Amino acid sequence: MELPKPDPANFTATSPAKDAVNGFLTESLGFDENRTWEIEAIQKTSIEGFSKVIVYLGDKSGKTKPQELDFYVLPDGKHLIVVPPNDEIQAFGAKPYASARAEVQQKATGPYKGSAAKDLMLVEFADFQCPHCKEAQANMEKLATDFPKARIVFQNYPLEKIHAQAKHAASYSVCVAKLGGATRLLPVRGCRV
């Protein structure tokens, strides 16, 4: 099905600009080559500075029914609230993940494989007792092989509520990594401790 054409009368807010919304959608959904979207409206709301954005999502085949995505952009122009069912506040803007990316580059200090440079950095947040993390280990090894210029960092993320020994295992891994050097150890996930 074709996406509906926007009505210029639905663009009553001065902010955010249509380019900012497109930038956000490209950063958030652009990984899917088949994904298409049409910005249907950027509207003023009864709350000064809050704007409602309505977007229709579809695919290039045109076989699926378009889905409506509604969200509110906050007055700071850097955050949005997705309307139900999600009801969550998210980063917004043409580069919504830039500050999070910079923070991860600065704070991802776990053991790593690959390049010492942080230009291309992949960070795996994992738990030593997590069976799903163990399943992902082969993918992480493949990424290390496929992207030899990447720095692949293991960052401890113990899920203490469901894995009783995960925090202890994470603490031990930090000690082992310090003794053996960060580049010499990438942990084995999913182990029993």
C-alpha cells in the first residue's frame, strides 16, 4: 500500500524542522533498506513548545499496510515521548545518539580485542551467566574477524536479579583482565560460576 501524501495544513509547529525529523528517522530506521516513511504532520499542541509528530511507516514493496508512529518532541528539541504503547522518553534530533556514543567511547573500559583506536568501537554488554550472551559469542568472534580495524570491548553487565553469581564473576573478570592485560582476555559468556 502506498503511504498517504501529507497535507501542508498539518504542519502548524515551527519546531522541529522536517529535516530534523528525517534525520532522526534515518538514524533510527535507516538500517533497513526496505523501510520507507512519510512525515504526515508536525503540529502545535496545547503545551507551549511541545510538538506532535505523525509519521507513516511502510516498505518499498508496498505490500504491507502503513503503520502510524506518533511522538511528541519536547521544547529542548533533544528528546521525544512516544505515545502508547511505549510511553517512553527517547533522544531526538538529526544525530540523536551522538552524546550516548561519546559516553560509551569514554566509559567502555573493559577488555577488548582488535584496534587500540576507538574510531570503530563495538561494545558488548554481557553477563557471565547469561545463556543468550553465550549464544552471541560466535557472532562477536565473527565481527572481530570481519572488522579487523574495530575495537571490540566486553563490558560487564551482571543481571543480578536473575543470575546470583553474575556480579561475583564480573568482579573476578576485572581482576583477571588487569593481571593479563585488557587485550589478552575476552571472557567466555554463559559459564557456571
